[in-house]
Amino acid sequence: MIKLVYCFGKRPDLTDNEFFHYWKYVHAPIGAKIPGLRRLVQSHTLRVPGRPADFDGMAELWFDSLEMLTAARQSPEWAAASVDEANFIDPHRTAYFITEEHEIL
């Protein structure tokens, strides 16, 4: 199983509540249509006093193989999700990487 991990910050004009609401209830249904997607998880950052977070959220997208991920990234559904990101993500605060999990515990 291959996982894409995508970390990002919210647009500066959005409150935390606006950002998390849009991501969960508007963007997630768009992303859930990506072909070959086996699992989709959102991690919403918790605010800890004195410890500013580097990112406001993290999305994890699982695919059966790197080939399935590559094909998904060429799909119209991926394109639609990418276009929608402008509605809530700060494009200057993003990072992503592709992983293969090795469960320890």
C-alpha cells in the first residue's frame, strides 16, 4: 500500500473553523471521488499554547500501488480537487511526500 502525505496551511483570511469546515464538508467529497483511492484521512491540527504548528492540517491518501497513484494524479477528479484547494489552502505553506508504511506497533 502506498500513501501520499500532504501537509498544508490554511489561507490567512480564514479562521480555523472556516478552514476545517470547508476542508471536511466541501473539499473532502470532491477528493473522495479520486479513482483508485482506498482510504482518505484528514488530521486537523490542535492548537497548543506556546507551540505554533508548522501546518494546519495533514491529508493521507492511500493507493494500492505507485502506478495507481500516478494514474489518479492524471484524472479529472484529481484536477478538480487540486483546483478546489485554492478555496482554503495557502499555496506557500505546503509539503507532500509519498510513503510506504512499515508498521512497528
